Amino acid sequence: MKRTVPIINTARVTLRAMRPEDFDRFAEIWADPEVVAQIRGGPRSRAASWDAFLRNAGHWQMTGFGQWAISEVRSRRMVGQTGFFYGNRELGDDFDPYPEAGWVLAREAQGQGLALEAVQAAHEWFDRVIPGPLTALITQAHDRSLRIAEALGYRTLRDAEMDGVALVLMRRNGPPGGRPCRYRSAGCRN
């Protein structure tokens, strides 16, 4: 089955399918120790990045959803990725059966609100096309990602540990609706 990856435009980013010419940039982002410092698994080798790059493309074909490249409108450069996937992590019936959301931004694109803009656009698409629960797995020390998740309506299921890394398992049952959250700066209503 052939699936077309939708293109989503916001004021500052475009979410689009990853292309073969994106691989070097993809590998560069995932090899940067500062970018992946708060992501379980640490920097990726070029070979591990290639496996992940192909898995991203295949996920769209198998499930009808997946990860987009985040391209900055101003520079047209790929600055990260966001989207949804099945992780099959064996973390329990309250987590594993649901698509997992993920996002990562290159170091130079962080701290500008681009992640929230891109991730929010991806979630709005999901809510229209494939409504239903979503999950997220975030390291306990990754405050920025926890704030983004809470702004999008994710709530903590429980703490967990994987490969010696302390994690927060989160779930979102739909778009946020004014529920309280921990981080006021995330834009949620308290």
C-alpha cells in the first residue's frame, strides 16, 4: 500500500516527508550529544540513524502515520522531526497499544518555540485524521519536552525506567481542554 505523507505548513515551519537528501542532516542531528542529551539511548551512529531513517519512511506505509521532517520556512533547512509511531516497548497495556508521539530539534533551532509550533501542528493533524489516544515517553530530566507534552494535553501515567534511564510515561486522550498542568509556561490553563 502506498501512502502519501501530508504537508503541513505553519508560520515558521513546514512538516513534510523525509527525502533521501535529508539523511545527512538527519544523521547529523541524531549524532549531536547536546541534542540527544535528554533522549534515551544517546547519540546515534550513522548506521543506527540509517535504520531509524528507513523505519520512519516505512511507518507511513504500514500505519498511515509517522514522523515528518521539520523544515524551517525561512531557511528551508531541515531542523528536526516530529510525528507518531508504534514503539512496541513492552511498557504495559496502558501505553503500548497506542501511537507514541515524538519530537527532536537541532541545537540551533531550540529555544525559539519551533518545537511547540511543529508538534502542535502534527497533533492537530492527528486529531482530525486518526483521532484517539496518544502516548509519549520522556526522560524525567527533559523539562522542555515535558512542558510541550503538557501543553498538548498529555498527563502522567506513571514513572518508569528503561535501560537505566528514569522516564515519565504520558498519555493524551484527545486535545487539551483546560485541564490543570504542572508547567504554567507550557501554555495550559491552571
